[in-house]
Amino acid sequence: MTSPATRFPVALRLLHWLMAVCILAMLFIGVGMVSTVSEMRTWLIDLHKPLGILILCLAAIRLCIRLAYPAPALPADLPVLQRMATHLSHLLLYVLMFALPTIGWAMLSAGGYPVQLFGTFVLPPIAPIDGPLFTFLRQAHTVLAMTLFAIILAHLGAALFHAWVRRDGVWQAMTLGRGQLHVIQLASSGRRYGDRSGVAREAEEDRDPLCRGRNRR
Amino acid sequence: MTRLTLPVALRLLAIGGVLLVLSVVFAIAAGWLPPHRLGAATIVDALEAHDGRHPGFRRAHAKGLCIEGSFSSNGNGALLSKAGIFAKSDSPVIGRFSTGGGQPYAPDGRLAFRSLALSLTQADGEQWRMALDDTPIFPVATPQAFVDFQRATTPDPKTGKPDPALVHTYMAEHPETRTFVRWQQDTPLSTSFANETFYSINAFRFIDDTGKTWMVRWSFEPETPFEAIDKATLGARPANFLFDDVIARLARNPLRWHLIVTIAEPGDPTDDATTVWPANRNRVDVGTLVIDHALTEENGDCRNITFDPLILPSGIAPSDDPLLPARSGAYASSLARRDGEHGKPSALADDPEARRARP
């Protein structure tokens, strides 16, 4: 018997956390390297370029997996607005995972900078050398990077809200560790909650306005 | 199994705390919190304050001319660096002659930097860019000193001249700048870009086939014999005399320079562009630069790229000179600013002599 998936495929979960580390590192490296003219600048830029291309490749693999397998359903009681915000933010995250490295690559091309990754390995330009285009892409790269950081903050905040407040299995849909077995078992028996006893759980929900009305079916 | 249960308010607070910590670390990485960090924007701001903002133009070396040619390697450089440029071959070159300062219409008859910038492309597509000056030494050794020097010599809007007190204070603290100014005053100045020697300013590392590193500087020495200009007549020269001269010369014949690599010995400073190495250091002639063509910036390929000295092929690497990342960063910042502005054509565009440089 097959029940709807309650977790993302393991390959996608691995990619999610690997890319989370890469993308956060990338954002910190990016703002750091443009803030200084110390030798850190050179060092960080040499890291930023290959890491950006790596993220672009990982994003392509991830999108394929994401489209090939259905995503776990969101909790049925999730308010419509939160549901919409979830879908929109996920869409934006995917768009930006592709857009930022691509714009960075095009920006360097438009500025006449060789996209040297390591050693003698140089990527071909993907845009003509063009002054106004360079300025536009450089500004776009900055604005979109800040946007990505803001969406990541919102994404992390929402994920922790699911993990710590709602405790509805959404967090476990993307985690790697053990403990998910409970969720799967409970989910398949109509329960979505973790490892606490039903009595303690429901007693707590009565005090907890954010959980009210859930899980009473 | 029991789990610690906290009131919802505390759990929400914990989430807020996580996000706050992440944001603060981000702000620290970005240099938005004290202490102040010297960035490229500060350097370019200092240049703009010094010479005014001229939309569409480079913030330094604003007045220039695009050039084209080739570099013929004689194979000697392959002993010092594995860079493809040193294999016995010809590589295409684009470049730019320029005069120092941020004023695109400044007259050529000034005691200012004259520069040669080059972009050499190897057979495998890797590029070697450089921006060379006609002085073997630079007035400052660090990016902060560069900004301080610009600020101290920024003209006072009331008098049109730098505040003597600020200049005095700066000079008192910077003997290396005094050395440079003396050098500039005492050294004969050439009559033309064509008979000028141009220097790498900074030290770099050459890495050979075996992985051995050579600390080097380099210069382009002209085949055209040196001729000194009478510095007293500089102010009376036509505004574009240097550029007109080189355009006229190129219309007749190509111009040639030899790329001379100077090899440091242990103890020679590699992080201080204000000092020269002893004159007896080994020098290797590694090839000939041939410039055969000039184009005003509206028509050439030199305007929308930077001659970032950190665009280096594999086999050439930066030294520990702190000016190098600052040059790289400031050039990029200047490019991003000027490329977004709708600048006027260069000072040379309407110059009758320079019309010869049009395609």
C-alpha cells in the first residue's frame, strides 16, 4: 500500500542542506569581498566564482529531482495565506538559485572579466562586453543577493516555526537525521506529530493558541 | 520519552533570536558594523572628491586613447613562468595610453603619471592585464595612504588649491611620498609616450613548470630612443600634444617596447611599491610589444574593460603588495560607476589630430 510521501526524497534532502551551507557561505563571502580591499578580497573572490558555478550545477540537479518526485503535502490545516507564502517563497528560492550565479557570470562577461574558476579553467563569456549592461547586472546581483538573504531568513523562520511551534512534520520533511520514523508512522496512522504521548500533546495544545484546532480529527 | 516544553512565547523568541544572530553575523561580514573597513568605494569617493565627478569616465587616468597590437614572446620567459604567453608565439594585445588624474579634459602638459595599460590574450584564452606607470616607484605603499594622500591634496573649493596645512601634515607623516615627489621633479621626462619606459609598479610572482616561484617586477622599455622634454615648456604645450604625437607616430610606423622582467633577490621588498630594487638585479628580455594602431575611446575596445592587475594567467600570481587588491577593487568600482552613466565622448574625440585615430 502506498501512502503520500511525508518527506522529500533523500537525495533532495541532502542537496537542500548541502546547498544551504553553500548559499549561506556564498552570501557571506559576497558581502565580505566587496567590503574590503585587503588581501581577503582576492582570496574571497577566488572562492566566490567556483562556488557560484557549483551552486548553479547543484540547483540544476535539484530542480530535476524536485520535478520528478511529488513534494510532501503541507498540513491540511495550514492557513491559505501561509500556504501561498510557502509556495511563493519556494518558487523565489529556486529562481534565485539559478538567477544569482547566472547573473554573476553574465556580469563578469559584460565587464570584460574572464571567468577564471581554478588554474587554467576559464568559462566562456555569456554576455557581450557592454558598459551599461555590466552596471545593470552588477546592481541586479547585489539587489537579488540581498533579496535572497531576506527570503532565506523568512524560510528559516518559517521552518523553525513548523519545527518548534506547530510541530506538524513539515520540518521533518526536510531533515536528515533519525526521529522521522515516528513522523512517518504517525502520519500513516493519521497522526502527524512526533514522539510525545497524545495526552501530553493535547494538554499542551489546549494552552497553546497557535495549535488550537489542529490534530483533533 | 519526554521533551522539554516551553511556552510558545519563548519558542517564538528563540526563532527570532536565531534570525537576529544570523543577521548580525551577516552585517559583520558585510562590514556594516564598526570598526570601519577600507573598501573600494572609499577609494573611488576620494578620487571623485579630488578631481570632480566626470560621468562616463574612469575615476583615475580619465584621459586616454585605445591602442592595439601584439606581443611576440622570444621564449625566455618560459624559464620563469609557465604562463602560455611566454611560449614562443604572438599574442593579440589591446591597451590604452593615459595620463594621470580624474579630469578627462586636463591638458597633457602636466607633471602627472603617464600610463600604458595592456590586456594580452594567450592562445588558450587566458588573459594578462596590467596598468603600468612611467615611474618605477609609486607615491604610497598602502591603500589607506593612497586615500589619505588624495584627501590631503584635494583642492579647497574656495582657493582652488589644496590646503597647505593638510599637505604639510600628510607629507610629514609620509617620507615615501616625499621621495616620490622629489624623484618626479628630478628625473628627466620624455617627450612622448613612444620613448617612455613603463613599469609594473607592484611586484608579482612568476611560477615556472617545476612549481618554483620567482618574485619579479617588469617594465616595457621603448625601442624609440629617449628624448627629454624641457619641463619649463610643459604648460605652453597644446592640450593634447602627447596623444596627438603618438597618434601621428602610429599612423607612420608601429611602436615597439621590450618586456624586461627583473628578478628579486632574497630580502628585496615585494610589498612596498615606493622602493626600487637594487640596480644590479637580473633582468630578462622576454619579448617585444608591438603597438600598431590607435583608436579614440568611442571607437576602441579599451573603454569598457578594466586593466585590473589581478587578471592574471595561471603561472603569474599576485605578490603580498597591499596595493594590488586595492587597485583591483577600485578599478571594478570605477567601472560599475562610469558604465552606468551616459558620458560624453573623450576629450580626444573632437581633436582634429586625433581624428586620424578613427577607423
